[in-house]
Amino acid sequence: MMENSAQKKLTLKEKVSYGLGDVGNGFMFDMGQIYLLKFYTDILGISAYWGGLVFLISKIFDAFADSSVGAFIDKRKVGKRGKFRPFILFGSIPLAIMTVISFMAPDFSDTGKIIFAFITYMAFGLSYSIVNIPYGSLAASMTQDSVDRASLGSFRAIGSQFAMLISGMVVIPIVLYFPDQKLGYTVGIGSMALIGVIFHYICYRNTNENVIRLPKKEEEKVPMSKLFKLLLSNRPLIALCFVCLFMVAGSNLRTAVQLYYLQYNLGNPGLMSLLSFTSIGIAVIGSFFIPALVKRLGKKKTFIIGLFIGIAADIANFVLPANVPTFIILLTIGSLGLSFALGLPWVMVADAVDYHEWKTGQRTEGIVYSSYSFFRKLAQALAGFIPGVALGLIGYVPNAEQTAGTLLGIKGLMFLIPAGLNLIAAIILIVLYNLTEDLYKKIVDELKDKQKVNESLKSA
């Protein structure tokens, strides 16, 4: 059943609260993306290769965990707290605990440290899936209004960028405040995780699930294997999955390498706070413009323009000599463009849920979203593994002066490879993504008409 509330416009409070959910996600997830590889190499004391391998294996494990969580959610009956919101409420505390444990450095043997890193980061990934898959699926159940969906994507992008901004500005100063950096990481990461739990609660408390389907009777249920096969007919989703694979890999690769670039190429790791404030701050501002750009240009064109702005800024940053003013200016321009691109997939995946229901007759938010998330995790796996292996290949030595070749390699990882990955993403989006604004409007209208017929038949 789809209740009438599905047609109501979302309030600003609901949109902001949904965005704050991604602040909560970021205050835990970003810790791993920004700091964990450097923590592994410089604090825990394992090699960059093993650190990268931890990311690769753990993220592949997470990708399959996402699919399992999505399938479980879609089979679950809708409770009094809703279908998705209870996971956000109850899953945030285990997620916070695993975030902190991932940044502990026990005095184990070399092998013991590697095993510890694998176990803790895989457990973190599973905890994150249990919260993030329902959170991502929630957007499709809040509204079917195209502009409101764009607003949800905008507020989610703002929340994500805000979390990255605060994470980048706050954690390293806290770590450096303590003479013992192990303790510093525990305090810094623990503080972020605690605040993340609070934001998850706000998201749970102030959002509602308005697009609801009654559970099918047992004899009407479609086998899960068939549901996954039906996804192959969802062309917009398939396109978004591959766009995500390359775009997110590029974004997370840069995130994993930026501390190395600041420390060795620019000679100032303290720039992390300024970098976060300028580049991410402008990206937060850019995210506010997503609904207006979508209304004027459509989602696909806005997405493509954002990617090409980011590509141009990265190429310029690689070609020009490394210096702080040029680096900050170009990275800020690139962040502005990429804020459009990084915010829109969440909106477009929600559209793909409706496309899937229109084409197959099955509304499976969890499976659709977890399929998209599967590719995000593969991208994160590559983004964690590539720098770990590449740092070894280019001759990186922790806490030492790097050679000219190593510095050039770090610069390439920071700019050139992300630009290439974003270019591939843009080409896939241009060629494969076929869900136009007019087609989406037709889909929503037909779904509403079908629902009215079903409701009238039931009441007859």
C-alpha cells in the first residue's frame, strides 16, 4: 500500500534530519577512508602493502554483506518503527564501537597486527552495512516527488561533505594534542563516533516512511534469486553502478593519499584543516545548488558537468608545480564541481527503485540500493588497495624524506588517476544512463494510477 502521505511535500525538518543521518555515517565511515591507511603504516606498524590488502579484502567482504543486508530488509515485515529506521536507531551503537576498535594498536606480533587489522575492519564494514543500507533505502520510501528527492540528495551530499569537513579539521589536532598518538587516535576517533550516534538518532526521530507496500502473501513472494536477476533489466541502475565504481574509486583514492601529499609534497601535514575547510566547505555550498541545477538542467546533465569540472581541476593540479595557493584554489574548484556529481547518485538510485517497480512489478528498495552499494564497496576496495600497493612500488618509506620519483608518484595518485577514473564515469553516464526526466515523470504517474486501481479493487 502507498499511503496518501507519499504525495505530501517533505518539510525542511525532514530533509535536514535525513542529511544529518549522513553526517552520522561520515563521522564513522570517514575515519577509515581518511586516516586508517596512515594509521596502519605509521602507528600500528604494518606495511603499506598489507594495509592496502586489508582494504581490498574487507571491502569485497562488505560488498557481499551489503547484498545480504538488502535482501534481509526486503523480506522483513514493516514494524511500528518502519522498515528501515529501526536499523539506523539500533545499529549505530555497535557501529561506533567498531569504529573505535579499528583504530587501536595492540602490541601484537607483525602477523598478529595484520590479523587484528583484517578482523576489526571487516567487523566495522558489516556494522556499517547494517546501518547504511537501510539509511540509503530510506530516501525512496520518504517521497516520490522528483524535486523533493533532489532535495534529499542535496541534503545528503551536504551532510556527507560536512562530515568530511569536520573529520578533516578536528581529528589530527586532537591526535597531535596527546604525546602518545595511540591515545590521541582513540580519543579523536571515539569523540567523532559518539557524535555520529547522536546524529543517527536525530535522523531516526525526525523522518517518516511514506511510500509503503504491504508485505506480499507467502504464495505471492518472488524468490530472491529471481529478484536479483530482474536487476539486470534495470538499465539506469546498471549504469549508475559502473559510474559509481569509477567515480567513488577516484574520490576515495584521493582521500587515502591526501595526507601523504600534504606531508611530503607540500611539506605541511597541518594543512589538513585548511584543506578541509576550503575544499569541502565550498563543496557543502555547492550541494545547496543541486535542486536548482536539477530543475533547470536535469539530473544527468548536472552530473556530467560536475564530473568534467573535477577532471579539469585535477589535470591542472597535476601539471602545475606543487605549491599551496595553486593546490588549494584548484582543489576547491574541483570540489565545487564534484559536489554536484557526488550528491546526485543517491537521488538517481531512488529513481531506479521506481523504474524497477514500473518495469518488473517488484518494489525492492533494499536489493536495489544494496546492489548499488555493492559497487561502491568494490570502488572503496580498489581505492584502499591501489595506494597501499602503489606506495610500495614508488618507493615510499614511512617518516623519511622521499625521492623525486616517489613524490611524482604520490602526485599522480592524488590527481591524475582520479581524473582518469572520473572521465570513464562520465563516458558511461553519457552512453548508458537512459532514465530521462520525462520518462521518470511518466513512471511515477503510471505507478500512482496502478496503485489507485489496486486500492479500489481491494475496497470493492
